[in-house]
Amino acid sequence: MNFDKELDARGLNCPLPILRAKKALTDMQSGQVLRIVSTDVGSVKDFQAFCKQTGNELLSQQEGNNEFTFFLKRK
């Protein structure tokens, strides 16, 4: 999937992946896509809740090699 910006949140625990993603999205234009890679198991539910609360769209989430990859579209 194409993305405009990437955030490496590996090794960070809640709430840091969400906080870094929020900051990254602030600098992006509406419709742009942010790719986030995290190792925090809790980030799966965190990003689902974050998108519901903020109106940003969770395009996809994948798991592999103990890493979670999320694609968020800026509202």
C-alpha cells in the first residue's frame, strides 16, 4: 500500500505509539496516509479506538514477525 509518511514506533509502549502518530498526522494533509510499525500488542486496540475518536480512517492493520503495521488515512 502506498503511504506518504512512515512512523517507526518499535520498542515503544502505550501510549507513545498513539502520541507519536497523533503528532505525525498533525503535519499531514487531509487524505494522506501514515504507515506505523509497532511492537506493542496493545497498539492494535489503541489504534482502532484512536481512529474512532478522531475520525481518521484505519485503512489496514497487519501482524507479522511480532510487529504490527497500521495504515491510517488523515481525515
